[in-house]
Amino acid sequence: MPDVMLGMFDYPQTEVHPAFNLSLRVNFVDGTGGTNYLRMVGSEGSMTVEWDRVTVYRNKNASDASDPLSAGKNARDNGKQFVYERKHMMDPDKLVYEAEEGYKGAHFDHFYNLFNAMRTKGKVAEDAMFGFRAAAPALLCNDSYFQNKIMHWDPKNLKVVNK
């Protein structure tokens, strides 16, 4: 397996979600460097999920009227010169959700729920199909690496598409 890998994914719009991009990366040479988290970044901000906390950064929204790029384009389109007073970028809003003291973490919860369901013949939180869909991007990264090509995936039929 490679020590360093970056996977880039483009998801088209569907009836249940807008189009989005996903990047997955791993660096076994450096290890975690003391951090292990999942970060989701979007046009409205970002969310970092760690062992015992979730941090949400929400970008301050700027209207087209206050956006210098839009204002500059509008001025140019109307035959005017655009002049503006330089402003400083505002810090994003920040919300931190922390687990209570003594929380064992999501991995503990995951395995506790799984083994408890096996022992009691109960239900798991998510089925095998959910797990396969969650694992598919990482599995496709491995296929892409070993086959040295871009992989195309059909999410409805759950299979690789040859293009």
C-alpha cells in the first residue's frame, strides 16, 4: 500500500443532494501527527469532527453589493472604474460541541453497538449497504492506485463503470 495517498471525488447532483467534491487523504509516513479528525468544508463554512468534540466554523455571508469581486465586475460592465476601501476579513463564527467528561468516543460506541446487536440478535444502527457505500470511496482509491487510472462509479448500481 502507498504511504501517502490523496483521492479526489466529484459527486454530481442527484434528487437527494447537490453536487459536491470529496477529498480523502492519508499519510502513513507521518502518522497522524497527534491529530485524527474528519473535516467537511463547504461554501458556508466547515465542520471538524474529532474524538470528543465537533467544531463548526460558519463563514460570514457577504452580499453581492459588499463583495469586491462582484462590485468590480459590475463597475467594469457599466464602463466605470472600481475603487474601494480595503477592509479586513472577518473571522468566521465558531461553535464547539464537546462531549461530556468520560465519553469513550465514537469508535467505542460503534463496536459496543455492533457486538451488543450480535449478542442479543438485535439491530445495528446501519446495515451492510450503508457500510459498503461509506467504504466505496476508499476502496476506489486503492483500485485507482493499483490500476493507475481514474475510476468511475455508478452509485445506484454499486459498480465500477468502464469509460
